[in-house]
Amino acid sequence: MLEKLSVERVMAGDENYISELELMLEMSPDTDFEKEARKALVNFYTLDEGKKRADSGSEHLKRDYESALNHARKLMQKSPEDTDFYIKFCWILINSGRHEEAIKELIRIQKRHLSGELELNVLAALARVYYKVGDYEKATSLYEKIIETRPSIYQIENYKKTAYFYGGCLARIARMKVNSGDFTSAIKIIEQHEDLVCLGAVRRTLERAKSLLKEGFISCKSGVKKVDVNKISIVCVKHGKKYHSEYVNNLYSMTKKNLSGDWQFCCITDDARGIDSRIDIINISNIKVSGWWTKIAMFDIRVPLQHETVLYFDLDTVITGSLDFIKDIDCGFYIFEHPDAPVFNSSVMLFERNHSKHIFSSITPNDLKRLPGDQEWIEECVPNANIFEPGRIALYRGLHPGISLDEIMGNETMKIVTFPANPKPHTLISNWVKDIWKY
């Protein structure tokens, strides 16, 4: 058994050491360094600090909120007076889909009459969970309350952290106003804090509001076609070794069960081994970029798709119901709005190639370096894109882990669940996913 704690080895991701530490805490939980050990493991599983474990351009794909929550609950039982960690515990509840419990606990923390940074952190957590569940009135009220506390002058050493915090709140307020159709108010509130426009989420939200105010949504433009499910290419991209062919085959099978019509299913890939023969293959083995940037190739007008209308799915997508909601809508460019952050989420897109070719043709190596991912680039290129009806698409991590198959299948609105972070569908063998994600 371990005699002392090495936080460095935990944060470095030393798997053998972490396994040994987990076993020790299970067998002898009252060790002298239990509190520090559990905090280190919570930080590791939520990637708050330490070694970044990148996967296809992302820093969050290895997060394990269930393991983090296990340790956080045990810490809260023993140290409920630790307000800092209490707030962190609530963030873990939010990020693991336990929204009602998070709201309850955050309201309980407010009764401690906090002030300063602790009060702001509680307000931000409450605003975020209301944002996630779609209670935009409460979320907006809380974010506006936070913005009112913004200092007029930053101390130089705290500027970045402070600007990021308030910028995130500002972008979310403006985003909610944009999504409600109040573009003018969105522009006004951002321009009142013009020094925050340098932040990506704020700048992109401002450009989106201005574009929509000036030009309207792409779907309203002349020449935009209605979706014809007999003339649509369903596209996925498989590049590198991250996903096995079963992801392509299962996605094809789920689409076949849930979308009528005589459509094409196509996989853009550098390795077609194991892929169902009914799926059309487009070889991109000569492409140099990797991870999620690879999907930008799909917008290259030279890629030989059968149809001009494209419905794109990330491979880690589970289709839970009929996709016929796309029938006969004016297309142009539809994308999924991230339910947690003020940004597009490119897991699901529906577009006409004529309205998207510049996404590929105008990208530069500098864009790959300055942006965290493809969805930020897509928003810069198509700021007036339509977003899918709220509730149609959900993030798995935003669903309560105890949700049942009946609840999933009985949801009249939600038809698609995406898995941008861990866990991935193939690892979930004991819940509703296994009954849907199959070939």
C-alpha cells in the first residue's frame, strides 16, 4: 500500500499509480492523505490542471465525470464546510447531467451569504445550468447580474482570467438574445463591452448578430432548396485510428431505420476496411490534417458526392428517433448550437454545398493554428447559419446517466444524441445506448 501521496504522478496520468491509489482509498478510506488524494483524483478526472491528454485536437475527451463524482461525494460528506470544493462538486453535477441536483445544491450554497469571487462562481454555475436546461430567462438574469459586477480596471496579472470569465458570460447573454431573434440587443450589449470583443466567442457572436440583422438566415435567401430525402447525401468522416469501422456501419444502420427516402450514404475515409459494401467510399488517404479538422475536406466541392444537399454526422452519433423532421425544410445551412457554450457544434450539419464551399477553399494554415477546432471556423464562415430546433440534438454528457430507454425513445423532440467526450458508444454496454447503437 502507498505510504504517501504523489500528486505529480496522479496529474501526469500514471495509470499504475492511479489504480493503486484508487484501490487503497477503497480498502482504507481513512488514510492520512485521503482528502488530498481525492482532490487530486477529482482534478485528474476533470482535467483541471496537469498534463493535457489531447485526442484529435481536443483536451477534454478523457474526462471521467463519474469517477470524479464518486470522489467528490465522499469528500463532501466529510468536509461540507469546504465551500470552494462544494462549488466544484456542483460543477461536476452539471457536467454529468445531474441538473436538478446541481440547482438544489447551488441554491443551498447561496444561503451561506457568500461574497466576492465565491458568490460570482455560484452565480456563474447557476446561470450555466439554467442555460443548459433551456431556462434562458433565469440564465440571462443571472449573467446580467454577474456582468454588473465587472470591474472597470483590471489588475494586469488578473486581466486574462477576469476577461475570460466576464467574456464567457457576455457571449452567453448575447447568444440567448440572438437565438430569441433580438439581434439589435445582442449587438448593443456586446458593444458596451468592446474591450471583450477580442475574445473569440464574443467576437463570433457579435459577427453572427450583425450578419443576421443585415442578411437574415441563409434558409431565407432566394434560391435555397427544400430538402428532398431522395436527393441527399448522408456523410461521415473516418480518419486515423480513433474509430473502428463498426462506428460507420452502426451509423448507417441507424440512419436506415430512421430516415425514409432513396439517399446516398457516404464515408470519407483513409481506411475502408470493414465498412459495409452498401456504403460509398471516398478515399482521403492523401490528406495531411488529422482529427476533427479532417471534416473540412467534406466542404471541398471536388469531393464526388451524388447530391448537392448533405446531412453530416460525427461518427460518435446515436440516432434515437425519426429524422424525417428534415423533410421539406428550406436548407441553406443548418448546424447544431452547443447547449452549454456560446459556439456552434459541428457534430450534426445539414447544408447545400453551394452555400458551404468557401469553408474549404478559404481556410489557411494560420486558421488551423489560431482556432481550437473546425466549429469555430465554420461559424466564422457561415455566421448566419440556421440552428436546428432546440431539443432535437442532445449531448450524451448533458443527459442524466440514469435515463431509461423508454424515456429516450419516448422523447417527441430529441432524435439525435452526440458523444463528443468520453464515454463513447462502444463502451456503454449496460444502458439504453446498447439497444440503439448497433448494426
